[in-house]
Amino acid sequence: MDTGKTLTPAQIDEVRTKTDLTPAFGSVLASAFTTVFLAELGDKTQLATLLLAAQSNQPLLVFSGAAIALVCSSLVGVLLGRWFAALLAPERLKQMAGILMVSLGLWLGLQALQSFVGHHA
């Protein structure tokens, strides 16, 4: 509905702020937790932690050390992510992440294929 009224730049900024689609705190937290939790299930770090807990008979100390290590490695990822976000546009960052993931997948697939062929030759 056109009222014939022109918005000032300040009013436009206010509308943009109110309609900002920035993810809410809870959704970012839940997304980060779910992503890291699922990515870590069954990986070599979890298996190493399992073995350390079994061998040391000190599960609380193993848990503490593993938790601190995961926090530190996540901090490195967050800091690098912020640094890249300051340097690159979001679309460029997504493209680079996609290229990196596809490249890693191809490289790992090639290694698996070479290993398979090497064992069956």
C-alpha cells in the first residue's frame, strides 16, 4: 500500500535492523553443537579418547583433557573463521569451503582406491 510517504535514510536503516535475518543466539548455538557433536562421533579422536580412558583407568582426567583439546581446536577454527570473514565476502567463503571439501573428498577417495588396488594387485 503506497501512502506517498518517502522514508529517510535513518528510517530505512531502522527497517533493515528490524527485519535483519541474522540467526538468533539459540539457533547458532544449537547448530554449532549439532555440527561438532555429529562430526566427532566415531572419528579417530573419539576412538583415541576411548582407548586412553580404557588404558589409564582415569576417565575423568581423559575427559577433561579431551574437552580442553576440543575447546582449543574449536577456538582456532572460530578465530580463523572470523579472520577469513573479515577478508572475504560470504559467497566467496562458501565457494572456497565447497572447493576445499570436494577436493578433500576426491583426495581421500583416490587414496582409498589406490589402497584397494594395491592390496588386490
